[in-house]
Amino acid sequence: MRPAILAVLAGGVLLTGAACESDAKVSSSGTPVTVRTSATIPPPPDYSANTTKVCERLDKVFTGELDDFGAAIGKMIAYKEAKQADNAEKAEKAAAAELQSAGSQIRKETVAAESPELKAAGETSARKLEASAKTRAYLKKIKTTADLDKTLKPQLAEWLSPVSGFC
């Protein structure tokens, strides 16, 4: 406790000492002189038109690649429920390939974004989709339609939330 008190006191002394020295200009009468500058801060770049174009292309990815992913998952579930393990495995691989493709497409579309934040968000979403495609951990959890219903919405949010903030 004592070292903490000493540190606070030392900090107060440093602050007091710093207050005595200033770069403020003072007139001969002892009053501060106001200095005005004419420098203006330029407005931030407007990426809205480009972002709209990128988001339109991303919508096509979301409806194309992810629809194909949904179809492959549907087949996978049907095969799992029918106890057709070989066909279920093929459908799981197809679903993983669709995730991989969606990640690649998101990266392709967002790399052309002028907004550095959108570009970074696209890379993040792409990596998440590709990681899920590679490990297939998410797909292995799905055995029935009920499994899909309770896991798909949060999983899509996880994959797409970085770019969905822009589009």
C-alpha cells in the first residue's frame, strides 16, 4: 500500500512541475496570446458508391454460393438420416467445397473495395468460411434437420458478421 501512495504523491509532484512549464505564448502583460491557424482537416474519403457496388456483388455470392451450400447440406442430412454414410460423406465434402468457394468469392469481391475496413472485414469473413470448410467441424455436428435449424443462423452470423456491418 505504501509504494502505491508514494507513486500517487510522486505523480502529483510531476504533474505540478509540468504545470509550471508551458509552451503557451504569454504577452508582456502576462496574459496568454491566442494563436489561430487556418489549417482545416480534410473530410474523410467517401467510399459509399464503391461500397454499394461491392455489397451488390456480395449479395450475389450470398445467394449463389450459400444457396449451393444449403443444397449440399440438405443432401448430407437426407443421406445421414437414410443411413447412407458414403453418400453423406460425399455431400459433406460438397458442402465444405461450397463454403470454401464462398470464402474465396468474398475475398475476391472485397479485395477491390476502396474502404480499408470493408476489405479487412471481407478477409475476416473469408478466413472464417475457409476454416470451417477445412475442419468441417460445423458440418459434422449436423445429423438432422433439427440440428441444422438450431445451428445455421448463429453459424451464418459468425461467418458473415464482419461484412454484414457494411452491406
